[in-house]
Amino acid sequence: MQKLTFSQSLQQRLSPQQIQFIKLLQIPTAELDQRIEEELEINPALEEGREMQEKTREEEYNDNAEEYADDFSDYDSLDAAHERVDVKDYLNQDDYSGYKMYSDGWNDEREAMPVVSTNTLVEALNQQLGFQQLSEKDESIGKQLIGSIDDDGYIRRPIRSICNDLAFGQNLYVSEEEVEHVLHIIHRFEPAGIGARDLRECLLLQLERLNCHTTECQNAIKIIDSYFEEFTKKHFDTIRKKLNADQEELKEAITLITRLNPKPGGIGTNDSTATYLMPDFIVTAENDKLDIVLNSKNAPELRISRSFSDMLDSYDKSDKKSREAKETVTFVKQKLNAAKWFIDAIKQRQQTLLRTMQAIVKYQEEFFWDGDESKLKPMILKDIAEKIDMDISTVSRVANSKAVQTDFGIYPLKYFFSEGISTDSGEDASSREVKNILKELIDSEPKHAPLSDDKLEKQLKKRGYKIARRTVAKYREQLNIPVARLRKQL
């Protein structure tokens, strides 16, 4: 027999305003402009420009319905206010929820750093497709294939799935052989290797495009076509025996292969994406002092629309109590609330960013004077959170998506956070310092006999760094350096 029971519990939940502020805080400077533009479009009570010197009332409008008031001699009624702003167009949208229920649509899982994307690769491929004089059916297949190409130039979607996409999306029924035929045409497009389904096919397409008949070229084609697995594992002795080639011939073939482009979608003018880092802060050393300023794009000039505040005052003086007038004032109050909150949230964002950056600069002051990486101290999110009396998650959101411009270049804030490694002297060294030494050891190792992780561990211990082999492997992977076997060269 089922029983109904009641239980009482306390739960901590973020308010809609807090959620909105978190989203505003984590977006980088390059995307803040777009977010402000969106808010300006949906909220007519928000305007660009400095706040007006004289306020409509000493106390701002608040939830207790203390409306804005001043000497509005130009407005005798609600109709007069309508001449400046027509709210009917907005009322028809049934947007009465205001900022409390509004979702700004920003994705929490966006890339941390600002990226500007263009479709130059797709446009170039479609232009080349147009020169082929294909049938209408084949051209539709070609456009579908081009649309399936990833940023790095590969088609990873199965041919059968592309056939299904054409059937469901365009009501075009084609066979896999027809799609394969058009794909082979795209394989002849520039850049070489575009539209490949895996790395092996990509390299083969580029080698075949060379159209050379030298021993070097023929050996390279055989290696990729027949001994690709051995090549990826760098089993060069096995490949040399199977090719019946000497050491020099194998080296020439390997050199040719390494000159090929493994990502044809990201070269030259056909680069599908252009990435740049926009600094959120600027730190300069002047007169024995480190100055920290926010990027001007982080401090937009926003104000509440005078016409909307006038409209609310006009309603207070009006005798009209019609349904339309009540709906209008409800709408105006919500938009004024949303505009005021958004302006306050932008200001709070600026304060949080500055406090965080000031704490980072103070902690890593020695680095900001001369840019010497060896002077970076071990620093974790908790260190900064305690200094500015904020939650670790807040510091994380600032650090994950922001960058700073210094006299020595632009650095992401994450660059300054690192773990501490104990040394023989009893001091803590930054993990970044250890990574730099690890990279130096690997760069100077004999190429025919690379150092294993065990040997790298011993080398680091000789220099006074107490570090385990698994930590060496972790740092090596973070530096995108392969294992010793894959670093071996002829």
C-alpha cells in the first residue's frame, strides 16, 4: 500500500538574475558586443549612450512601484508618450515575462576563446563545383557533400548517411555509387586532399596530385597505400625491408610524406576559420607601477530610455484605466526593470573582472615586470578566490575565457594558473617551469634514440625536481608530445 509523506528540506538555487549574470561574466570581450546588441534589440527601454545627469527622481524605479517623476511639461497624457515610443508593436509579441523568465540563448559550452568564423572554404568549394557542369542531381549531391566537410577538410559522415540526408532533406533518392562518383570529383578540388574520409586517403590524394614518377614519390605512395599502419607506428626497419629500399631512399620518402598537409581544410586563403585572441585587460609597467585597465569594449555606455520613464510618469498623471493602458504600463515596468538590471549586471561584470585581474597581477607581480616565465609562482583558483573573497567557480569563469595584454604579448588568464612541484631546496616550483624544462630535454634528445618517460623522470630529478613518472607522462601529453617510440626519426 502506497503512502503519501511530506518532507521539508532546504535547497540553494540560483535566481534567474544570477544565472544571467554568470552568463554575462563568462563570455569573452569579443562576444560581449553581440550580447549587448541582442539586448538592445529586444528591450526598447535600453539605449546606448551615457546616463543622463539629471534623474527622473532621486530614487530609482523599484519593485514597490515608486515611478520615475520629474517636470514633464511636454507630456500631458499617456497618448503623448505614445508619440515617442509605440508600444503596441511590442505588446503584440505577448512578451510580459520580462527579464525574469527571459533566456538569452547563450550556450555554456561555447569555446573559451573568441573565434571569428567565415565560410571561405565552403564558398570556394561550391564555386569549383559550379565549374564542373554537372547535372542538377549531381550538383545537389555535391553541395550535400561539401556541406558535410568538417573544418579540417575531412568527410567523416558515412556515405549511407549522406544518401539518407538527401532523401529526407531534399526528397532526392540516390545510390551510394552515385555519391561516391561525385565525391571523387570533389577530391580533385583545391586544396589537395579535401573531402578525404581518413588520414590515409588524404595523404594519398595529395601524393597522387603531385603526379611524379620518381623513386621517392613511388615509395611514399607505397608506404601510405600498403604500409600505413607500420608508418603510423614508426616501424621504419619493417617498411624498409618490405620496400627493399636502402636507408637514404626510405628517408627521402618519409620526408616527402611529412611535408604533406594532414588538415587540408585549414590552409592558405581557403582557411575555414580565422582565430584571434582579443585581450580583456591591458597591463602596462609605468613609473615603477603596474597599471591595469579593462578593454574599452568591456565598458559600454548604456542608459535607460528617457521616453520610457516619461511614459510611466504620464500614466500616473492620466485618468485612463483601460485594459490597454494597464497592459502598457505592465510592459513598460518590465522593460524598465530589465534595462536597469542589465546595466547593473554589466557594471558588476566590470568590477568582478578588475578585482580578479588585480589579484592575479599582485600574485604574479614578478612576471609582469619582465615577462620571465621562471618567475611564475604556483597558483590555483582557490588562491585568487580567497584574495577577492569570491567563489572558486566565479574565478574559474573569469579565467577560462579571458586574456590579458602585457608588454611581452597576449596571454590567456589560464596561463598564470599552475600546480606546485616540490624541489630539493624545499621550495615549490610552478608546473609550467617543469614543463619548459621537460620540453628542453625532449628538444635536445638524440632523435634516433628518444628519451623514455623513465629517463626523463631521472633527468628532472637530477635537476632537483621531485616528480613521478606518471606526472612526466601527463605533462608530456599536455605539451602534445608523443611517446618516445613515435618521436624516433631516421
